[in-house]
Amino acid sequence: MQAEDSDALAALADEIRRWGRELGFAAVGISAGETGKASARLRAWLAQGRHGGMDYLARHAQLRAEPRRLLAEQAGPQLRVISARMDYRPRGEGAGWVDRERRRAADGEAAVISIYARGRDYHKVLRARLQALADRIAEAAPAASFRACTDSAPVFEVEFARAAGLGWRGKHTLLLSQHAGSMFFLGELVTDLPLPVDLPLAEHCGRCRRCIDACPTQAIVAPYELDARRCISYLTIEHKGAIAEALRPLIGNRVYGCDDCQLACPWNRFARTAELPDFDVRHGLDRATLVELFGWSESEFRERHAGSAILRIGYERWLRNLAVGLGNAPTSPAAIAALRTRADAPSALVREHVAWALARQSGEKS
């Protein structure tokens, strides 16, 4: 490659970072898209069965190992991954947000929904803006190939972001940044444009194990190792069947996802609020009660979660999760009355969890 070509690509990389910021991304980095160590870790994790019912992870393991296959057949020989970070803490949140979240989690009548899911579906937001970034780059490099990916595409997003210098992998397995904690989304552009790559950062977790100790179900089985089968986010979102009875009391009042490991992380004192209004809280999901949400009809569920990531779990699992929360809630006439309205629900899954919750409300908690 000629020196002038290298200079032009370096200048284009700087432009890409600037365009990314204009589109709402807080940081953009570039890596070579190498997957060797990440692929080996994934294969070992799958062999242990720690992916639970997420069979798609096994089906797409080879595609993750070969991100070049995401590009058109006529793509050039080079491979780069442009990783972008987008902060999601709702706008307007001031200091003390961690303490507020902890108080809410300690309120047994509150319905706790993971912070990232209280606004618009991030898949749609990231995908649209990644595509807009790809379109801008294509104007400068029309011969290049691109593929925009969110976490719904089979790529090693944390590994690519780590290699691109956006942060390091924390002991809870999420990406961590000294400047933004972990409260952000990641998206990628896979391309054959031979851009200069960024350098990875040093890790800064040290001896800290607060995320490990904070996990209610002990799903972080060792530093950098997660057993999804015990993770509350997996159980309330990905898991389709009955939740194991031994795990139900540990879930508490978390009805969609879990932020406990992130709330415990000291680096999240630097977590930034979103630049975009898309992640503003909708329908009072930061203050709703279990009884209130359990009373929603299916049409209300679909209407109020339109455009939300929560919609993907469906009404049946929504009620299942809320029933578990009500079973763990302080005993009250309101909780018992709410549960009784669903005791004969059409869904056997809902009926099972409601029966369990009613038994707990009747004094059979252990």
C-alpha cells in the first residue's frame, strides 16, 4: 500500500469517528476482526451447556468465527470491524442513580425492569444509525462492502469492541470503560475497507469481585465466566419454559433482565446518560408496581410495549415473570387478589407460576 493510501485511510478513520459521534455514538473504534481466542472460549462454554436454551449460539458458532462470511462474496481480502458504543442511561438522571436503583430493587412491591429496556428497542435504534454510518462511509469509499450488526447478528461484539480499544472485558463478561462504565450498547460494521486498527486497552478490574458477589443467583461462576442458566436476564428473557423453583425466590422482583452486577461495579459511577431521546423511560416503567403491570391485558401489553425490546418475550412470559415477582413480594391482599385473577389463565405456564406465587403469599415462603 502506498504511503498516500495509508494517510488517506487514517484520515478516513478519523472521519468515521466524527461521523459516529454526529449520529449519537459515544465512541468508535476499529479492529482487525480476529476471533481465534473468542471462538475457543465460546466452544468451551457451549460444551459445558452454559448457554441453556439459546441453541442459536451453537448453530451460529462457526459464523461467529468467520465474520468475513457476513460480507458479500465479492468483498476484498481485508477484514475490519468498526465497533460503536451508544450510552443508554435515560436522559435527565442526575447523581445518585445507583442508590435509587438499589432502593427500588429493595422495594418488594416494585416491578424492576432492566434500565436498558425502559425505552425504545435498542436493536432498531442502533441498526438505523449504523446503517447511516455505513452510508456515509460508502460515499467516501464506494467500492467497499459493509454489514451492520447489532447483538442480534452472530458476531463477537464484546471481543471486537475490546480489540478496538473501547474498553476491556469485565469479570461479569460485559465490556467496561474507564469513562463510561458498562451502561451502553454495542454495534458493529463489518467491512473490507483496510482501515488502520486501534490498540486494545489494559484491564482495570484488579482484585475487585463486586459484580461476582452481587449476583443474586451466583450466575457469575468465576471471573469472566457466566452460566446463563442461572442468570436472571436469561431466565426472564431468553428462557421459554417454567423457571426452576429453586431459582424463583432468588429472582426477587426483577421481571425483565437484571442490573445487579452493573450496579455493583465501581466503574459505573462514570456511566453516562444517553444523548438520544429513544432511551427515555416509557409508560412509567421506572416506578411501576408488580400488581399494576400484572393487571395489564394482552392488548395493553402489546400497545404499551410497541417498539420496545420487552415485546419480544410475549405476554405469556411477561405474566410468568410478574407472577414470580408477586410470589416474592411482601404478603398483601392486593398481591393475592391480583394473582387470583390469573389462577385460571389459559396458559399452563402462567397457571403454574401463579399457583406457586399464591402458595408463597399464603405463608409458604422459605
